[in-house]
Amino acid sequence: MQYSNLPKPLPVPKLSVVKPHTLGVGSLIVKTDGIRLPEIVPASSMLKNRSKKPAEIIEGLVHAGTKVVLASGSKVGKTWILTGGGISVATGTPWLKYKTIMGKVLDINSEIRSEFMADRVEAIQKHGNHQNLDNLHVWNLRGVTIDFEQLAESIIERSLKENYTLIILDPIYKMMVGKSENSSSTVGILCNQIDRIIEATGAAVIFAHHYTKGNAAKKSQIDRMSGSGVFARDADTIITLTEHQQKSCYVVEMTLRNLPPQAPFVVEWKYPVMVERPDLSPTDFKIDESTTDEYEPLVSLLDETPLTTAEWSAASLEIGYSRAQFFRDKSYLVEKGYVRVSQEKTWSRGQTGTGETPATE
């Protein structure tokens, strides 16, 4: 039987072999349509000719050339913490309770006005009695609108001249202007651009991200971050700060891809840095029983802009919901008044906890 309407098979791309630059194991690179691909090698050869592991620039937490996310609720002090971490690496002094290796740092600040950023750097410098901050470079980009692909090119170009060991992107949402952090494809593209920076510079890249609304303590560590799960799945190191029962204290937890597990511990905000509180238990999270945390990932999809049912359902699929689960949870949220629909047939947060049933479609 003939099927004349079947599509013709795509042509096989022409392959060529070219010499590598610095790819470690393997002596050849396969090139297809301009894309450079490492050679496939036997495992025995990989073990015999393995490359030297990159240095741990933050001992036990961060290798050079890896991707790190620092996440917490809003207004916890992520910028203070990251700036302090940058100063620690720039001066070779401990960060939180971890040793660092001295190296050059690029702190890309997209949120704080330069005048106030200078105040923060000075406060941390005086607190730590740091004499020389020549290794810390600050790039103030507040108010600058630029596509992240273009920014990545500029970061690579400037970093190659300075040989940075750590690059800070603070915060990551500022790198996504006009794009949705709930889209796995959009976040995947962003992460690939960060990979480009890492591969071109050899630096570790650490970025700040925020939690979803609601009680983070009821969720597993990697599920606390807002938006697509790609943020968590893609990172080599995840560091989270979650509210402790004690005021101004936070539980620090780490998920590490390439290093042994680290025990959680508690820190307290003591202006201008976080200090360890070994007397407090890292299991004593602050719990708010009135929140609907189980449903928060679904409700948080409405935070950026109201969505139609179709748009909301599509967004839920991006973060791992099935169609059946979406409609089941949506019905509960409507019943309890946690979401409401407008006359334009778009959904937004309702009056949480009122129990009032809003109008339905």
C-alpha cells in the first residue's frame, strides 16, 4: 500500500570533525550545522583521562563553573547576603560559615540604586574590617532594559578581560523583563544563557530568586521557589533561607548536586550580615496554619496578570499539573473563595479565607 501524503524524511545533517579548544576528555569534536559537539568516548577512556575538578570557591557549597540559586521570601535580605558573599570571595574570607578562595567577583546589581549599593558595600566592608576591595567589581544596571541574550554577550566580553571566579546576578527576575518565570521553555532559555556565561568564563554564577507566596515551610526545599521548576532542577547548588520561629532568624538549607550533603543551620540577621545561631534548631520553622500552601503554586500563576481559564490551565501544565488536577484544584479554590473571576472572564486571587464563593464562568 502506498501513502503518498506522508512527509518526506528530513535530510541527515552533514557532519564534520574539527579540532577542539579545551573540552577535557576526547580528542575530537563533531560539528553539525555549525554546532560544536564533544566526541562520544568510552567510559574507560573518560575515567582514565578525566579532567581535574574545578576548585571549590565556597568550600563545601560552590565549585567554579557551576550554577547556584539563593532563594528566600521577599525582603529577607538576599541582596545583602549576595553582596556579602561577593565581598567574602573577593577578600578570601568566610561567607556565612564557609571558607572561600580569593578571586575576582562581578556583582551585577539590577535592583538597588548605585548610591544605596555603595552604602551597603561600605557597611559590609567596615563590619568585616576588609581593607581592600579591588577584587570586587560592581555593575549597576538598575533602570537598564536589555534582553538577557544581549546582556550575556556583554558579561562574557567583559569577564574574559578580568578572569572573574564568581558572577552574581541580582535578582534573576530583572533579567526576564517581558517574559514569564512560570514558563519552563522561557526559564530553560534563560538557564542556557547562564550556561553560556559559565562555559565561556569558567566562573560560578549565583543568582537571587524568590519564594512563592504562602508558607514555605510546608513545602520541600526545591518546591519553594516561584515560577517554573526549571529554576530548581537546573541549578548545581540550591541555598534557601526560610523563616524560623525566632524573629529575624532563618533556616539555611542546601541541595548540592556535586558535593556531599550539608546539614541545615540557623542564621540571624544582624545588620549588615547574617550570623549563625547554633543554639537554635533548624527544624523549628515558622508555621502559619491559615495558609493554603498546597494550592499556592496554582494560585501564584495569577500573580503576574489575570488569566483566562485556558491560559491558567496551560500555565499549570508548565509547572507539572495534569489537566484533571488543575480543574479539581480550581473547583476547590473557587469554592473557598481563594480565586475569583472578573466580568472579562479572567481569574485572579480572591479574598483569601473568606469562604465566599465568587461568581463563576
